[in-house]
Amino acid sequence: MLAYGRPHVAVEDYNGNVFVMGLEHGAEVTGGTIVTGAAMADLSGYTLSFSAQEVKPANFVDSPTASDPYAGMSSATVTVTSGSDF
């Protein structure tokens, strides 16, 4: 579903800051891989690469939370659906 359309992507860095990638024009999935690790701590999952071209740098969100990364933005809403809704 992420590869369909041009989603707005919330990115959290290692310092806990959240910024929005593709706020005006959306982001595009430009690549990805399926990874299977050998050890218990290795990644077994997917990696996706996103690209976005905007006029302004990425906007940081004022008060993000783990359940709502867009909590600091008045113009954004979050819709959570289960896998069976797709």
C-alpha cells in the first residue's frame, strides 16, 4: 500500500525527533529489499527507500507521540486500519 500513490512519511531519528517527508507533494518508493537474518537479533523483514522533492526542507513535528506521529500538526490526521481492511 505504501508503494501505491505518494504517501506522506513520518520519519523518527535516533534523537526522537519526527519530521514529515513529502509534506506537499508526497514521497515515492524508489526501491526496497526483503531481508532474512540468520541470528535472532538480525532483521527479517522489508526495507524500503523513499524519495521526495520539496521546495522547503522537511518539517519537524512539535509534539509527536508513538501512537500519533502527527500529533503536533493541526492539518494532519492519522487513520489506522487492520490488514483485513486492504
